[in-house]
Amino acid sequence: MAETRQIARRPFLALLSQPFVLRSETAGLNLRVTTGGRPTAARVYITGPDGKQLTIPGAISYARRDETHSIVDGSAVVSLPLGQYTVRAEKGAEFRGVEKALDLTSGEAASTWTSRDSAI
């Protein structure tokens, strides 16, 4: 008898970023992390223009050796100096992570990015 195998599909994370200018030297970044349209908790990595990893004030954060991240439970707002940043969200092995470069110097409009099964 032939054996049938099911192919597992991993859900994807969606991350909405909405930068806004607070003062001339800082910008705010509004982050929302969802899966299946519902808010979810995830690890969020923010890398600054100098390559240094940043944490989100008020969030549970982990900083050890070469890894620094914050736990975001659905949404977070962080104030950052103007510059170019990389934001990455990860949830676990059963989810595909998502990463995006952001330019907080040009008043970039809100953008959404997702990681889908077929994209990776």
C-alpha cells in the first residue's frame, strides 16, 4: 500500500510599520505584529544605522553576546533617531520570519510586509 505524506505549511507573520516624525531629530516607529490577521507575540530585532542592535523601551528584552531583541505582544511604539534601520520579526520554527529595511529620514509612508510560504 502506498504511503501518503502531508506537506506541512508554516503560517506567516505580518509586520506593519508606520514611521512618523516626533521632532526634527527623532522619528517614531509604530510596529504591529500579526499572524492570520490576529495580533501575536514575536521577537523583534531592530538594527540601527551603525549596525548596533536596539531594544524597545518598556518591552521584555534579551541582550546577550551577539543577539539583542525585544518581545512585542501585538504592537509597540519606539522613538528612534533619524536614520536607516532594519527590523526583523521572528516567532518560532513553525513561522517564517520577516525582515524589512526602513528609512526614517525621508518621512516614508506606512508600509506592510509579510513573509509567505512561496516567497522563501
